[in-house]
Amino acid sequence: MTGGTRKRGATWSYYFDLGKIDGKRQKKEKGGFKTKKEAETALAKAINEYNNAGAVFTPSEITVSDYLDQWYDLYCKPNLKYSTQVAYLQIIEGHLKPKYGKYRLKALTSAILQEYANDLKMHGLAKSSVVGILSVLGASLDYAVEPMHYLSVNPMRYVKFPKIERKPRERIVLAMEDWNRIIERFPVGSRFHIPLMIGFYTGLRISEAFGLTWDDIDLEKRELTVNKQIVKRNFGADVRKVVEKKGKKELRSSWYFTTPKTPSSSRTIKFGETLYQALKQERTEQMKNELKYGEYYTIHVIKKELDEKGNEMQRIVPVQKCLQSTLPRVKLVCIAEDGEYTSTDTFKYCARIIHKELLLAFDYHSLRHTHATILIESGADVKDVQTRLGHANIQTTLQTYVHDTEAMANRSVDIFEQAIEQKKLS
């Protein structure tokens, strides 16, 4: 490939032959270099890029802000779940645009982004937040390289994530006396009794527990099936507006059934006598209450909709029984006396009472953690615990939900002592 440099006025230019394109010989020329050496260096780089990519790369003039909007529309909306879209957009609007929105995309360098990564650490952000921000930025710049061809290389490729000590998440294991206080405060008849019982006796995630319908529960076999979860999403509005107006009431929202968190989250779980009696009594009470409230009882129907990717979604629509909707009815397990849905938002009131009145550290996930810990302490097979919790990897069960306790330590000592005694006898 032929090429060279030449002086044009006060500056230097480089040029080289691109060969024939559509039967005509083409060449690439670029000027504005102060010295011949600068032009020669740029020439060598341009020829190298041409040889590696088959074309000479011309950086885009698009701003980071405009590019991130484009990436979100072209990639995120068609490919990501709604909740992930919201999370990405919060990072884009809350971190990336304020920092680099006015920059030209081509101005981002590894040095600039490394300094940004280090600053995130210095400002005290948690490791998960830093990784989340940098990962979204890296993914967006990957797309700028391919397929958009705005950049020849992703500058995040050479950025080292700062080392941040992960603060151990507070994982609450309820003592039995604390659990008894909670369930006594929300006894049979409370709209929070059944959600609490399900969490404690099965270890379900909050989105799984509040997504249960009576079709999912087989009282005869004493087992329940997790085949969906609930999510809250705003409808009739772009996700951008959701992020901008978060916390305001201008946007209507609704609850939807969606697929479980992971394929391994779809599972069937056995339960015992205590939960069996509670569910059996709850089902009877719900049938009585429907007769009691009559036409003013709230029922729930399913309206099928399509998400941004064209996938079918199921919106849970509350209606009074007197309206006689033609849509298929769904019978939710977690409801109030009048049939109103008890959602994860509603459950926040229960958590506040436990915090302020009972003075206990608590969130719904602590029921799941307590369930797993009691099983492991009592000698349950870890593989079975993994299945009950719906983990794809057994390491998640061991590292996240199972931790050393005094009961485990004492049991290990007892096992060792018993083993020694047996060896002495033999």
C-alpha cells in the first residue's frame, strides 16, 4: 500500500491509496498536522487501521448524551427486561450523563475513564454500585465499536476496576422468640399473616410469595409451585419518564406476572403441617369473605399485553365483582378481607410495624435467610436447600445464605466426639 506525506501551506498532510472502489481508484488524505513527523505517525496508524479493519476509521462527532440515548433505544429497550431497563436508565441519567454528557464520544479515553472509576471509589460508593456504573458504561461503549462503528476501540477495555472491600450485607436470622413475636402481632385474620407464614416456612423470594395464586398450591400433596413472580411497572409511559418522575403520582402503575428470576427459580416446594393448616384456613376464610362482601368484593382479572420486545405479559387488574369482567379471573393468595391485593408495597407497612413497634431488624428477605439457616443448622442436605431456594449454583446457597453459627460449631464438635468414641469401641 502506497502513501506519503506532504506540506500544504503551513501544515502537513498524509495520504495513501485505498485501491479501486466501484472501479475507481480512491485515496485517503488528512491534513492539519503541525509537523512532518506528526503526519507520518498518523499515516502509519491510519494504514494499520485500514489493514486490520478494511476501512479507514473516522470518529463520530456525536455527544455522549446523544449516544447513550441512541444505545438505550436501539439495544436496551429491545433486549432487556423492564426492571433492567429502569436500572440502566437510572445509571445513565444519574451518573453517566451528568459526568460526560457534553463530551464528544470520541473524547473519552482510557485515562479519563480510569480517573472516573477511581473517583467513584473515593466518593464512597459500594462495590456493587461502582461495578454497576462501570459495567453499563463499558457495555454502551462496546456497542459504539460494534455494530455502530463510532469508535475503533472501547476505552473501557483498559480501565481497571478499583479494588473495593465488599461490605458484608446484613443478613438477618430471626430467633424463634422474635419470629413468635412477629406472628403474634400479625395473627390469623391479618392480611400480613399468610405472606409472613409463606416466607418463613418456604423461603420464597418476596416477588415469588406475592405472586402465588391458589392454582399454584396443592393442599392435598402439601406442595406449592413457583412458576412466576410479580413485578411493578408503569404503563402508558416511557421508562425515561418513569425514572424522571420516580416517586410522583402522575404515572399510573400496575402489577404484572412475569417469568421467574432464573430457570432454576421454577420449582415445586413441599411444606409441612403448620403451613398446610394456615393455608387451608385462609382459603376457607377467603371464600366466606367473598360471600360476605358480595358485589363489592374485589376480584382480579388478567389482561394480556405486549412489552417493548413483543413478549406477552399478564397485567393483574383489580375490579369489583359486580362489574362482571369477561377477562379470565385469577385468585391471588395474598389478599385482604375485601379481596384487595396485598402487594410488596402494602407489605412495607408490616415491616415498619416490626421495626418501630417490635424493635426488630427485619425485611422480607430475612424470612428466606432464616429458613435456609434453620435447615442447614438442623443437618438438611445443602443440595435440597439449594433447590428449595431456587439457586442455579450451590455456591450461592453456601456463600449467601449459609454462614457459621454457634449451633453449627457445636454440632461439628459433637460429630467429631461421637466419631472418636466409635473408633475407640472398634
